[in-house]
Amino acid sequence: MPTLRSLLKFLVDKEASDLHLKPMRPPLVRLKGRLLPLKAPPFRPEDLDRMLREILTPQQQRILEEKLCVEFGHSVGGMSRFRATIFYQRGTLGAVFRRVPIHFPTIDEWGLPEAIKELADLRQGLVIITGPTGSGKSSTLAALIHEIISKRLVHVVTIEDPIEFLLTDGLGVVTQREVGSDTTSFPDALRNALRQDPDVIMVGENRDLETMETTLTAAETGHLVLTTLHTNSAAQTIDRIIDMYPAEQQRQVRQQLSHVLQAVVSMQLVERADGSGLVAAVEILRATPRISKLIRDGNIGELQEEMERSVSYHRMQTMNQSLAALVVNRVITRERALEASPNPGDLDLLLRKLLYSANATDAPGEEQEMASDADFSRIHRLMEIERLYDELQERHQQAIAERDARIAELQAQLDQLRNADAEQDQRLRALQDERDRIARAMEAQRAEYEAKIERLQARVRELSTETAGRGGLFRR
């Protein structure tokens, strides 16, 4: 029979995420998103009960008997930390252990869009990380806090159930409190945190109205508050928060939320195309005057369209746009993207618009220069460049057509002038011919007149000679 330590070591060695223990069946592990059974004998109920109770403190055993479920952090020296959940099912104990890496990835290593890294620069307001179980919410919160304390001298108070990642001080200071061992409840810990001179407060999970009320109050008092919710989109997150309150308070809550909300980041993990693991698809909503007005007026259904329009300037993106970016960068397949999409039909149209077919996206490609493969903003910029190029090409074609028309017009005028010149040349040649004819006629007449004059002069000389021989023509 395998021991709990050997099973957890196997979990760490294989880099699996979860270990499932249930009576009368072999252990199961979740590896790269898939639940797989181990080649081990099934646990008998009494053996599993004894093995699980051995790791519980007396206080945790009391909680288990009172609430029939207990959650806590479990550390194994030299191996890793685990988030453990032990519970009753069909009258016997079962358990799930989630591996919490000792060294969690930074935002850059996690491959998240740059817009998420920018959230570390916020000084106040509410940031909500959402997604289903196992979508990377805790890892993202830890990476965000690490980014904050690495570059700012601040006091960060975390309230978790249980503590998952062990955060160490950087430039800033971190105080981690665990519900059940360091504090009695989330609301009590939040109220106490406000008296501990915090700059940043991280609430591991908002499970009830009292915790949410205290969270919004903390965000209103000038603190940056980070928290999580089990929702799948930004719009669903806003609706979930508002629906926590009675109907008569919901208008006031919308006003309050429109003032304090800074961002909603919705995540899910999708299997990579090459089968090497999982990658995060990320929806990002940022607070803008337009977003705040939509929340205040209760027009939550219009948030999606506003996010789609705000990719370039405000760095927002929808889940479909993030999935499309992963498909275009050949990180995930088209089929996986459609399975993960909240609106597969819209995603299919978007992918068709981007001119990528299933054959072009079924295999992983070369590494892209993009900082995050899940970031749609660069693709949007390329689409804008393509649109501007098409407009420029259209204007260029129009300019060419106008130039050709002008050339044709000038050619027609030139031909007309040439025709007029030809007619003038023809008339000129006719006049020149007429001039030459007249000149020749005048020359002939002149020659004829000169010949006549010459003959007359010769006759006059002849007569003069005769007259002189006779003694003159006249006598005195």
C-alpha cells in the first residue's frame, strides 16, 4: 500500500497538479489537465481514514467533525507544499491534494499579458482574479504580489484559507495570515488588516456577502485590494457581486463598484498544441469612464462589446480574443480553443476573419516574438495596420485612376492641338505653294518684261544709229 508521502513525491516528480484519494479505487493524479489513475491497489476505507487523520492537527480534526470538511496547507520537508482538502463522502473520508510549487513563476515566466503586469503599479482600488478551480488564480495573485514587493516599499497583508505560496519580503514587506490558525474568518481578518497599516490587501477568496462588503470598504479607503472569485468572465463577475446583495441595495453597490473597481482578470488553462502542458487564456477588463458608467447604469451586457473595442488603447481583451491569439500563434489548436470558448460561434467567425484555417493551426509553430501568446493586442494592431494598408491601397488605386483619367484628358487635348496644328500646317503649305506659284509667275513676267525692254532698247539704239547716218532725224 503506497504511503501519502510516496504519492505526494510522485505528484511532484511528475509535475502533476492534483492527487485524488478515494476509498475502493486507486489514486488518481491530474497531469497536464487530464485525470489519470495510478497503477496502485485501491485504498480500503479504514486505511485511507487512518492515513489522512495522521496529518491533521487536533484543531483540524475538530473542524472536520463539525463541518465534515477541512482545508489546510500541508508541507512536506524537502519536497513541496500542498493545499489539502479532506472531506466526507458516503460516510468515509476522501481527499484532494493540490501541489503548490515552492518557486512560483513571475508574471513574465507565467506568460501573462503586459496589461496584468501594469496592475502592480496601482495604488488603490479593487482587482479581481477569476476563473474555475485550477485556472491559475492563486499563481497569478502570488506573481502580482511578487511584482509589487519587488519594486515598491509597501506593506502587503494576505488573508488565505489556506496559505498556498510562501511569499518572502522584497523591497516591500509581506504579512501572511491563514484563516483557522492565524485568524477566525475572512471578515475578521479584513477588519483587523485595516488596523495593520497595509498598503495592499490580498483576500484569498470572497465566499460570502460579509467578506465582499468588507472588501469593497477596504478598497474605498485608499488601499489596493486583490481578491478572487469563481466566475468565468468579467460580466459574470460583476453580476455575481451585485447579486450577493439584497435587491434594495444593488443600485448602491453598482455605484460603489463603479468607483473602486480597477480590473477583472478572468483565466482558464488550455492544453497546448504540442501536448507539453497548459497555457493560460486571459480575459482582461480595465476601469475606464465608459466601463464605470456601464456598471453604474446596470448595462452589464454591454461590457463585452466595450472590451472588444478597447484592445489597442486600454489593453482590454475578451476570452475569445485571447483564445484567438493563442490559435494564431499556434500555441493551441483550433479545436481546443472552440472547446474552451464561452461563445464558440463568435470565435469561429473571428478566426475566419483572421484568415487562419484549421490546417494552419493544428501544429505548434516557431516561438513568437510576442511577450505573451495570449495577448490579443498585437494581433489587433496588425489588423489595424492591415486595415490602414487596405485604405492606403484603395486611396492609391483611386489616385492612379484619377491620374490616368487626367492623362487621358491631356492626351485628348494634345491630339486636338496636334490636329489643329496639322490643319494649320496644311493651310500653311497651301499658302506657301500659292506664294511660290505667284513668285514663279512674277519671275516669269519679270523675265518676259526684261526681254521686251531689252528688245525695245535694242530697237531704239538701232533707230538712233540710222538717224545719225542720215544727218539726223530733224533739220533746221
